[in-house]
Amino acid sequence: MDLIGLAQHHTPPKCQDLTKRESAWTKQEIEPILKGQLMSRHDFDPATSIPDGRQAARERLFEPLGSGPWRGHVEGEKLGTSGTILTYGNDRIGEGPQLHVHPYDEIFVVLEGRARFFVGDTVIDAEAGDVVLGPKGVPHRFENLGPGRLQTIDVHLAPRWVQADV
């Protein structure tokens, strides 16, 4: 089935009104629909979100050609926000950060490879595209399951990166 036939037969309920037209759909019209590019979101009233005067900011997270597992971090304070970002990666199966704990939640985004997360008494296997939560106060660690490189972005829900190794 071609793109036009696919869109006409498998249009999500929220898009049904898009199928009610007199002329045929073109490939250029169908592709953005299939990719979700025409689905807009309106989860809140923008008038209720008043800017607080902060300006856009940029900080360097890592050097692309850098080495070592801890490639860098940007503390939220530097950006004027409450989220701190770290990047971690390694090529060695079984290696990862040691067991530690934070006084805030940490969210791990697996960008590449596979990891095993140990969060309290829970073991979670995750792969590229997965997100894992490390709740505040719960000791956690993770390791590369291989094969190949493990690369993560770690989001600390605090203006500064603080931790206690356990």
C-alpha cells in the first residue's frame, strides 16, 4: 500500500477530519501526517505561563572528541534553572558509576547501547531510547551490558550535582 492509501486507511481518530476533503491527498501532504508533524498540542493556556525575565543561555556539555566515561556536566545554576545535565559513556561491559544516592530525582536517558540499572532493590535492563528514573534517596548505579558503547544523558532535578557514594 502506498503512503496515500496507508494514511486513508489508518488515520488516527483525532485526524479523521483531515480525511474529509474533496480532492486526493498528495504525497507531500501525507508524509507530515504520518510523521506526526501536524499533530499539535495544547496542554495548557500559554497566557498562564508568564516569562520570569531569564534569557536564553548556552553552556558546553562535552567535547565531542573527548575521552573518558564522564564527558561533562552543566549545572542548572549556570543556565538559571533547576535541572543539571551530565553525560556518561563507556565501551567496557560491566563498567559504570559506583553505587550512589542523591537528595533529588535523577532521570537517565539511554542514547546508545544497553545498560543494567540497579535502583534500590529493583533491576532494570534498558536500551537506546529508554528512560529510567532513580528516585531521590534511593541508592542506584548502572553498568554497560554491551555489546559496544553505552552512552547516557543523566538529568539531575536540582540546580547543582550533589551525591553521596555508598
